[in-house]
Amino acid sequence: MPTYRTTAVDAVHNDEELRLNLDLLEGRRERAAIREAKAKLQMTKYYNARVRGVTFSPGDFVYRSNDASHDVAGGKLGPKWEGPYEVTEALGDGAYRLRSMDGTILPRT
């Protein structure tokens, strides 16, 4: 049983409308990409306004996350941090060479 929608469609006019929609689709994609970039920029500004950069210099004492070495396997209630360690050298990009309190240099993990 044909419906009004299927009987009233004009194939030539419908093809023209589909081509027009395809032509306009690229513009919509560009606008969506611009909106996405703008939203990412706003999130970056929001994050950077609130984040606190921390740098250490040689001689500072720091704690290291237990996740890095898995030295103590205490499970859920185990210690989250280990240390204190002394920073002996700043390698750059937030990487540091650490020395334990007994004087041994910690290996890279």
C-alpha cells in the first residue's frame, strides 16, 4: 500500500535537493570543527588558569608515587607514596634523578 510520501516524491527534484544538502554538508563540518576548536581552547584556558606548575631543584626532598616502582604491594590500603628522596639532578620535562636517604641512586623505572 503506497503512502502519500512515496507517491508524491519527485525524483528529479529530490536528487537536486540531495546534491544541495551534500554541498552544504562541508560548510556544516567546517563550522563544527571551529566550534570544537573553540571549546578545546576554552577548556585549555580553564585548566591552565588553575593548574599549579611544580619544579624541583637539586637538594630538594620529594616523595615518589608507589605506582612508579611497585616497591610496596599493600593493596588498597597500602602506602601511595614512598620516600623521602633527594633530587640530585633535574633532567628536564619534569624528570629528575633521585637519591635515597642512604645515598643510593634510584634506577629509572
